[in-house]
Amino acid sequence: SSLDRFPGGARPPRPMAVRASAALRAVLVICGIQWAACEEDPEVSVSKVNAGVSMMLLGTITFMMALFELTHCYRPAMAKYTWKAISATISIFSAVLIFQGINGLCEAYILEGASEKLELAVDMSQFLIWFLLLQAVLAWISGAVASEAMEPTEEVLQKMETRLKCFAVLIGHITGFAAINAFATVQQQVPRNAFATTLVPFLAWVIVFLLGRVTDHSRDLVALADDGKRDEFEEMWDEETEETEDDVVGLAVSFCFVQSLRFMIGGVLPDSEGVEPKDVVMHHTNWQVIGLFAVGWLLVIFEVVRIVFTRFTIPRLTAQFSNIAGMTFSWCVFFGTDWGLAANVFGHEVGMMKTVTLALFVTLVAMAMIFLLEQISDRDPQGKWYDAIRAIVNCIGILIGFAWEKAFDEAVAEVAETERVLPPAWTKLLLAIGLAGMVVPAWKRHILPTILEFEAEDEKAHGSSDGDDKSGLEERLLSLENADADSLRVALSGLQRKAAEFEQRSQRCSDLEQQNRVLEERMSAIRKELGDLEALAGVLVQ
């Protein structure tokens, strides 16, 4: 139990999230006072640069120690949710830095002074290149296109899962932000009205979904081409690629949708990177901030209700809608907080001070949400809210990732513009590669395996997501012998949902069997032609 770690019956300390939140609030208050002094008294000895450095120092130390306490919290759920949020943050942060570095080269050497058509063509080409690279890299890592077959031992499968997950998440997020860049460029070139700007996210959804269907069919052909059946590696390849493609849909559609929301609420469409003119940022009202927050919360509440109380799912589309809802919530909270701080705290300042404060404040809100979710999890022994809590935790991780990515992107841009050893575009790219080169290996070796362990434990505790564990299903059915009516209704709803999933999978298996028969007929025809050619060659030789 949690008291075992405190000998002598000592009372456990206050929840880590409470202490971490108090520390972060103290940092924000101190830095706000210091910044106000710089604004009101130009003769003060402490400059804005020193104020920014001081805030970064205080915030970094507080942030590091708060994360240390949260990841080693005596409450397992709190530690688990914190690790998941950290993992999502690092993957988002690293992917965006790499993409922004490469995209900066394109803007500096190709798009400088280019027409809108060329800009759209280049941005779409970047997206398609990253999308195809994602397919190729995952196919190669999984061994689906390898010349030598691998033995599917437990150790090999575990290493393969870690490698696949690492590159799928990293390249998938890069592809997602390339899709954001491409379709946000489309949004900049359509008529500036609510209908046209809102149509773009649906267009993005359709295009990426169709690309996913094409690649899904291609994976089926590759997997069945050699022996007519899927092995463990090909199943893992298909599963990771589908999940990554769904993340790409979520990123692109949610960002463009929130761009349209900001246009309808604030009156000005931000640029393709989500940046508004300085005079617009300073004059957003509190009602506009509340409106943006409200849309995000309504979407996440709708998604929670859908997960908990409905069983209807559509293959791929349900997962994609869940990603869109969660990421839309993250964007709304991030930009709503940005509006509130710019209008009520910082005024004319739109530099690093505001960006870092925004990241710290968003992190504070996220920690409070993690603490709330942990309390809900403790009061849900039957796991009825498990899927909903997991979805919200993913949203929180993405939210923190967005906030700190913006801060580091601003820092990299400032360094690139200040240091003139290399052109700014090359400086930005090298800094991005250097930071990612330090962060990604540590994430892959130490954080990602922890996340996979948590997911394995969750799958074991709450049942396989595929519903193919017969013994586990029997145990759950036997455990309901003395359950109350509410528990039986929840169990019945879950079994009906599994039945619907089985029916959809059965339909897909039938389609695959039909494709397999077609391939066998083609192979038979080819073998017959080869026999005829061999007979003809024998006649010619004689």
C-alpha cells in the first residue's frame, strides 16, 4: 500500500501535484513582479534580458524538481500519467524542431519572394515526402521488406516494438506538422470567410484519410505477397502505421479547425504558424478567451461521453475523431491562455518572456488536471472511465508539448537571428538537430520503455483492446456473478462493443481472403505461362 513507504505510520506527504503547483505559482508571481518593475521603472538596474534569464533559471529548476517528484510519486496513477505526459511532450517538441529546421531552409532558399502557387506546391510536396518516408521507414524497421526473415522471439519482438514506436511517433509527428503547414497554407489562400476557412479542415481529413486507405491496401499486398499470411512483424507494422496515420489526421485537422475558430471568434485569421499580428493579440477580450476555452472543453466532454456511454465505432474514423477532439482541446487551451496572458498581463510584450510564462502556466494547469484525473481514477475501481482518462492524459501531454515547443522554437529563432556565424536558416537547423540528438536517444532508451510497460500493464488490467484474450474474457464474466445491476450494464455495454468490433474485423478478414484468392489466381496464371515458356525454350534448344 502507499503507507508502506512511510515507516512508523507516518502520514504521507501532500500530493506532489499540490506542492509542484504551489512552486510554479510562486515562480510566476515572482517573475511577474520583476517584469512589472522593469516596465514601470526604466531606470531599474535589472534589464528585461536579465529578467528573462532569471525567470528561465527559476522556472527550469522548479519545473525539473516538480517533474522529479511527480514521476516518483507514491501514488502509481499520478506517476503513470506524468510519464505519459512527458513522453508526449518530448516527441512533439523534437518533431517540431526538426520540421521547423528543414522548413526554414525551404523558406529561405525556395519560397523567398515566391508566388502563392509555388508556396502551396512546396508545402504539399513536403507533406507527401514525409508521409511516404513514414511508410518506408516503418516497413524497413519492422522487417516487412527485409530480405532475411527474423525469428519472432519475445526479445526480438520487444526490441522491434520499441524501435517501431520510437520512429513511428517521431516521424509521425513530423509528418503531422508538415500536414499542418500544407493545409494551413491552403487556408491562407481561400476567401476570408467562416465557411471557406472551416471547409479546409474537412478537406484535410478527407485527403489524409484517402492517403491512409491507399497505404493500408499497399501494406496488405506487401504482407500477403510472400506467403499469403501475416506474421507478427507485419501485424506490428500495420498497427503502428495505422495509429501514426491517425495522429497525422488529428494534428492537421485540429489545427486548421482551431485556426477557423480563432478567425470566427477573434475576427482575424492567424498566419500558417498560428501567429497573429501584435496589435490583434493585445486586444482580445476575456469573453473571446472564454469562448475559445468553451469550444475546447465541449469537445473533450463530448468525447468522454462517447467513450463511456456508447459502443458504436467505425474503423479508423472513430480513432481519428478522438484524436481530432483531443488535439482541438489542446490547441484551444493553449491559444486561449495565450490570448488571456497577452491581453491582461504582458500588454505590448510578445517575446520570450511571454512565451516562457505561457509554457509554465500551461504546465501548471496540466499538473492540476493530472491530479484531478488521478483522483477520478482512484474512485473508479471497475475501470469504467479508464479509456476516457487515457484520452485526456494524451491531450494533456500534447498541450504541454505545444507550449514548450513554442518556447524553444522562439529561443532557436532568437539565437539564429542574433548569431551570424552561419545564415539563420542553417543555424536554426543545426540547433534543432543538436537538441533532438540529445533528447531523442534518452527518450527512446529511458522514457519510451517505461510507457510501453505502463501500456502492457493497462492492457492486462483492463483487457486486450482487440478482445482476443479468451481466458481473460472468461475471468471477467465469472467475476460478474455477484455484481450489481450497474456493473452488469457496464459489462454488457462493453461486450456489445467488442461484438461490433469482431463483426467489423470479420468483414475485413473476408475482404483479405478475397484479395488472397485473386492473388493466388494470378500466381497460377503466371506459373502456367512460365511452364509454357519453359516448354517453348526446350523446343528451341532442340
